[in-house]
Amino acid sequence: MERILQNEKKPNILVIGDLMVDHYLWGTCDRISPEAPVQIIDIQNETKVLGGAGNVISNLLSLGADVGVLSVVGDDSVAEEVKYLIDATDAKSFLILQKGRKTSKKSRIMASKSQVVRYDHESKNNISFESTDKVYAKLQQIVNGYDLILLSDYGKGVLTNDLTQRIIKIATLNNKKVIVDPKGKSYAKYAGAYFLTPNKKEAEVATGIKIDSEDSLRDALKELQKIASLEMSVITLSEDGIAVLKDKVVTVKPTVAKEVFDVTGAGDTVLASLGYALAMTEDIFAALEFANLAAGVVVGKLGSATVTLDEIEDYKATLHKSSIDLHIKTVKEIKKVAKRLRKQNKKIIFTNGCFDILHKGHVSYLNNAKALGDVLIVGLNSDDSVKRLKGENRPINNHDDRAYILSALECVDYVVIFDEDTPYELIERVKPDILVKGADYEGKEVIGSDIAKETVLIDFVEGKSTTSTIEKILGK
């Protein structure tokens, strides 16, 4: 599991399936048409994203994989939109054009974030024999450049029985696993795949078994394995996790979701994350755990969503730590956090200190620092670092206690303990927008000011200091 999260290698994954454009017309509605009892939508914005197998591609890219895309599209303007959307990513496209075919486009009219109507432009008939041969020929050329193949079947005619079997056979000859997100009632066309990822409802349709107990779940898994001659059998259970039958043993890996907002696109995320994980490790149960964590993240988002390694790692941490502990990061972790924050265009504030015996002056200083931006990261001197700066009798509180108390403050987002005499190396990793120090640095060199975009000095609360607190305790 750790190997997957640490991204020791960059997997190269080929996605084959039905590509489409998800088209959204965003607007508002404040009147009904005088011509008919229908809403009038005032369109204000328009967006287009990859849909269908494109959701799998987007998830793989967000996880950090190299991705190839092999599919058949029409010789039309929608195909040009598909190619443009793929070219805007780091994915490599191998698109076969078929004259007379309509590339799938789902257009949705949205008013106040609610879908009013959807209209589709597409061909759903099977691709031609000529297109099948072209896909197969291209696959023969490129198959050895990929670690694994994912089939994303949306039932739009690309993954025909013939083509699917030819893909699986050439993959088997080249020792490549094939994982399939299936569609339809007959799964015989996927025979020989490593495993399929149907959801509960899809599995019920394919097997004819109502899944309402542990026994019926086992029966459905066995039937799927038999129908498609699978090495193992898998059924995704939405927010309840993933069930797998391997070596005659059924294992259910539950998804632990803090909040379930929307399960849209969760199947695409599961396929992508399982493919990503299995390209990194042979351990199917580690891959299932990884996919469950990914699903736990996306069902907490609205709409078809993607997931990153950082989000999965953070989510994994939330299952085993208190909310306060989550704010305490290692130097390695904070570098990744800061990178993610910059991608989100968050303004990062950094300050540092010993913060021994926390008092009003500290809290006021940190609160003022946080007001300068979006996220406040506090570098905390380790015990050894404090001794070198303050003497053998300091600190009064060890760095674990100091970090815990600081991270409990509402204004502090992250705390990082550092052992050096100065926080320069830590500042290099964080690359803050604003570096904050006390007003007593007026006219002095501020360590790290050459890295931060801006340096701000903040006044202390008069008469408040750790030294004065210690002297008061000692009666001096």
C-alpha cells in the first residue's frame, strides 16, 4: 500500500473504450415560456469535458500515470472536440476515425446547478469491421509500451464481442492484465480478462441473482467468475466497498466515507485506481484498499470527480488520527501539502518559532499572520534546536506537546517540527507567499526572505513572553 502511495514508479496504462464529450450549458431560470409550459433558461456559460472512458483517463492522470487512449470516433466535429480535450492533457491518443459514425456527446442544460434536460448526439451501433481491424492493428503496435490495459465499456459500440476478445487475447500473449468496467447483460465477451468491476446492480443483471445477503453475494461472484472465465471475481458495492472472490474465499473491503454526497463517477475512479495500483504491485488486496480509499474521497465530492495521491494519503490518515494530529506534518509531508495548495491557488503564510509555554502574545501573533492569507504553516523548533538557541533549561514543553497545542489553534493549519538552527531548508520546501516574523526583526535580515514573495513583520503583544511567564512562576 505504501509503495502505491509513494509512487515509486510511474505506471503506463492504456485505456480502450467509448469516448464522449460531456457538454454543459449553465444558466438561470426566472420565467415560463408563453408558447408552452416549459422553463426558459438564460444560458450564461458553457463547458465541455471528456466523458465516458474519459472519466477513467482523467482519474489516471490525476493519480500521476502516463496514459494512452485507443478508441473509435466519428469523422465529425465532436471527434475534433474529443481530440482537443485529450491533447489538452498529458495523455497520448490513438483515435480511429470512422466515416458516418456520430461521436457521443451528452448535452445538459443546467439551471441553478440542477439538470433541466439532457439531449444526446451519438451512434450506438457496433463499430465497423474495418475499424475493428484498425484498432487491433494499432494495439499490436503499442501493447508492449503499456503495463496494463483498462477497458471502459459504456455500451456505445466500440467494445464489440469480436474486438474485446481480440484485445484480451493479444494482452494475454504479451503478459498484460486486462481489467474491465463492463456493460450490458452478457459478460461472455470479457472471457479471459483478469477481472471485471461491475457494480451491484450490474452484477445482478448479468448473473440473474438478487444480491441481498452474504450467500447471494458469494453466488453472484462465483457466477461472474464462471460466465467470464475470470482469474478472480469482483463486485463494487458503492459506499459499502468492494467484494472479491479469490481462491474460493470472499473478502469484502469496506469503503470508509466520512460523508457521501454523490456516487456519480465512482465506478470510473475504482477502475482507474485499481489499474493504477495493480501496475505498481501484484498485491490485489493492497490494490483494493487503495481503490477503496480513492472511492471514499470521490463520493465525498459532487459530480464525476477525480482523486489525487495526496488526497488519498490525507484521507487514509484521517481514518487513523485525531483531527488535531492531522495538522502536524513531517518535512516531507509538508512539501507535498504546499505543492497541492499552490495548485489550488491558495496563499501560503509561513512563520516559525519555539512557542514554548503558549500565551496570549503567541496566539495574537499567529492569528494576525493567518489573516494575511489562506493557509498558515508554522515551523516549530525541535527540542534540540531550542536548547541550542535558548540554553539547556529550555524548552519547558517538549516539541510533541508544543506541536499538539499549536495545531489545536483555529488559526494554525499545519505545524512542522524542524531540527536545524534556522528554518531556511523548511522554507525552501514550503515556498510561502508571505513570510511572517516579529516586529523586533525591523532592520534585520529575515531568514528565508529571499524565497518568499513577501516578508511581513507583526507587532508582539506588549509584556507577553515565555521568559516573563517563567520568571513569574519562579517568583522573580
